[in-house]
Amino acid sequence: MPRYSKVTQLLSDLVSIPSVNPSLSTDQPSITGEEEVADYLSTYSRGLGVSIQRQAVLPNRRNILFRLKPKGKIKHRVMLTPHMDVVPAEEKSFKPKIKNGRLYGRGACDTKGSMAAFFQAFCDLAKHGPFPKQTEILFAGLVDEEFGQAGSRKLAKVGPKADLAIAGEPTGLKLITAHKGSLWLQLKTEGVAAHGATPENGKNAIEAMSRILRTLFQDYPRFLKERTHPLLGSPTLNIGRILGGTQPNIVADHCTIDLDRRTIPGEDEESVKQELKNLFKQQKLPIPEFVLSRSVPCLPLDTNPNLPFVQSLLRATKKRKTYGVSYFTDASPIAMGGTPAVVFGPGSITQAHAKNEWVQLEELDSAKAIILNFLQKLP
């Protein structure tokens, strides 16, 4: 594609390499896994003098780390941390197309656009400089963001730590310093089975749950609106699934609902459970059984926007303030490991996971220029 920029060519190549998260799809093994993307990045950076390390995460799935050392002694470190996996799509979605200034294809927006912008900036700096005097730059291609964030959790656990990590996600070139956490809870009510012709002989678990649902739909949202965060607003609740009983002529002896509770800083699993139990008690409702249906913590992100490296990146974006978003990213697990993290990248979150996913090429070029400008001004 000679008429397009290097970062556009890089993105086109990355989109053409299927990397569907294996935990989300097992019926098409030929298009799953991140290894081919990692191999391509290794080849792309050949001859630039960067060191490469692989970090085992899951069976046959590894993070890839590229290091660019400064001129002098390492006193600081910055990490660029996009993820390499994408959500499932038809095979034709991995044939990139450019039309009306947009590149279409699975991952173009979420988040190979960020990966291309970050990696091209990293490679341009490695080739042309100027190198930072005291700051090591690390590009980390991460696995498994779209399922359990195993890649970012491994990086956070074993290191290295840094002064700042930039998670690549579609933010419309806004710098994100806060995002909501995601807590998945399952609530269960128990009943007593009986013949459907004599329901008075049983105890209907669905009836018990219906009273709980009424409270969750009507009263709980008003309660949540009383709590706010300056960048994130209020917490939210979505009831995404309900299952109960076995068949129409049997009184239901069990009922479950699955909740997605989006949290703001200051909230965690225990505080959410306790406030729900207190609400049910106040309304004299049966206390259901609580089951955590996601095994890893997905806490909210709340990075100090006044940190020097955050301010430096903010200046590079030419914007005056940082923002918050409602979706969850790798930035949270990385921050939980002790590295301040932010979120940045080209594209709109409305395009993420969309059937006709796309990213604006002008925005892609701008993202690469912003990251390169930031890297060139590191101490």
C-alpha cells in the first residue's frame, strides 16, 4: 500500500493476522491465539537494536516485550501496553479494506489501531531517536484482554514496574485516567417444588426473586445515583440474565439472576454485597445467596492526573484535561500491580466489537504522532 503511511500499512498487516481470543472461540482454531501477531512484531522490529523477551501467561500464549534502553543509567520506565487478542468474527473480517479514509476489519479499532500506533512510534524512535537519557521504554503486547486479562495480570505480578503504563484502547485520542470496575454477581433464591396444579403446596423461587428484581430495577438505581465520581459519574447495574424452574407444571424450586455492577473508586465486592443485603433487609425481602461469577478482581481505575509522566502525555495530546470512561481495560490490573496506568488510542468505543469495525486513518496517524512526541520528550 505505497500511498499510505507506515502506521496504516502496519495496521493493515496486523488486522490480516487473525488473533481471536481462544477462550471466546474454540470452533475455529486456525484463527485463534496471539502468537502470529507476536511473531510479526518481532520480524517488523528486526535490525532496530531492541531486545525481545517472551513472558509465559497461559498454555501456548505469551506476552511479548520489546525494550529500548536509554543513553545512560535507567532511572525511569514507561510501558506501552496494547493487547493482541480480538473478539470472534467471520473470516472475511480479517481481510482489511480501506474506504473513505477508514480502515475496516476485526481489531482495527479494538485494539490493533492502538497497537500499530504505539509500535510504529516505538520503532521510529529506535531507528531515528532521540533516545531518552534516563528512561527505558517497554512495548508489551499482551494476551487475553478480551476474556480474563491474564496478560496484564501476569505483567503486573512479575514486572517490570514502571512510572507509567499506557493501555491501548479506542478513546478518540482523549487521555483516560479513570474507568469503572466490573463486578459480576449471581443471586440465587431457593424454593420448594410441587405440582403445578397445587402451587399452594410449594414455594416458588421465581416469586421470591421477582420481589428482589423489582427493588433492583426501581429502588437501587436511585440509591446508586446518590454516589458520584468527578470523571465517572455514578455506579450502574445491569441485570443481564435470569434462569428459573424446570418446566411450567412444576413450582420452581430455584431461580438465579446475573448482575453486572459497574463500580467507581471506593467500591469493591464486599461493599457492594453488603449494601445489597442491607437494602433487601430494609424492604423485608428474602436474602438471596450471593455467588461471584468472575474469579478475578476487576477494580476501577483512578490514576492521579497530576503525575509528571501523565502530564507529559497530556501535553502531547494537546488537550487540557483527562477523562473517565465506563468500560474496563488492562489499565486496571496493571495499576493494581503498582504501576500508574492510563488509557489512550485512536478510534471510538462504539466501533469496538462491531460487525463492520473501523478506525479513521487520520486519527491513527495522529495517535502515532502523539506517542512519538511523548517518547521523544522523556527524560
